[in-house]
Amino acid sequence: MFPTFVWKAELRPEVYKPINESILRSLGEIGTPLADLMAGEGWQSRHGLHELERFREVVDCINEAAESVLEYLKIGRESFMITGCWANVSAPGAGHRVHNHPNNYLSGVYYVRTHQGANTINFLDPRPQTAIIRPPITELTAENTEQIVVSVKDGMLLMFPAWLQRSVDPNRSATLAVGFHFDAEALQCRPPWVPPHGLCAWPRQRARGR
């Protein structure tokens, strides 16, 4: 009854390895601090990376995955498009607080660089009514948990409803973690005065403890 989906695609090593190398090289060329972030710092690019030809391969993968999701959901995709695409870089100790992305239908992440201790994403129960009564739990199961932790790895693409609350635990590895994030929306569903999340998002920046 009223399921919440998280879709997963895994690229083959011979596909994702050159794509990831190209992403990291291109990020370095546009000024991404891939070497000098301090512990606890996170960096986020501008949200228009999908408009740059150098990221075309990964954007094509995202578009193909979005078409599959929309076909599964029986939703028209004629005017569906990526509204924002950006890179997140997390130094050891950096995480991302609970959040969602308004003014979009789908969100997702393509994982470029993961490590043990920096290879999970948390999804929170989207039903606020469950907080009314929380009796003691004798054993944590999939049926009574408030949070689902999904393990991720290089070359994996996750896609989920933009409204779904999620977070990322602090990076417990000794190396930077890199993700390629995106939002997508059907333009006919958006009033002309409402900008997409990507267009009103932060400029390129560093942040601590997000």
C-alpha cells in the first residue's frame, strides 16, 4: 500500500571506470578541490553540470535511467528533463544533514568515488504519522525501522522521489568521497513562477558539517 521506491542501477566496470575517470578529470579542470579539503569540509559545485559537454556520458546514463523509472510508473516523459546536476565532495568527517529537494519529481546520485566508511545513504520513513506513537522495539526489523541504510559503490546510480528525506553519515574513511547528484521534473507540472531546485541552489562553496 502506497510504496516508496528507490531504484538502483549498477554499471559494469568496463563502463563506469572510464566514466568515473572522466568525471574526476573534468571536475579537477573546473576547479573542484580534490586534494585540499580539510577534515569535516564538504564542497558542492554549481548545479548546471548537465549542460556541459564534458559530463555528457554520465548525463546520458541518468536520462536513460529516468526514462526507465517513468516507464515503470506509467508517467509521460515527453517534457521530462534534468533541472539540476552537481557534484558533492566530502572530506573525511563530512556528511550531509537530512533533506529533500522541493520543486522536483525525481532525485538521484551517481557514485563516482566511494570507500569503506563512505559508502552508504540513509532514507527516512516518509510517513509522519508514525511518530505519534513509538512503542519499545524488541528487535529492529524492516517492518519497524524508521530508517533504511542503503550501501553504495562506485558506478552505482540511485534514483528516488525528490520528496523522500535522506541523509549521509560523516565520511569515516581517510579519503574524499565524490557523488554526482541530480534532480528531474516534468515541465508541464511546474508553474512558470516556480524555479527548479537547481536554479535557486547554492553557488560553488565549501561547507563544514552539513
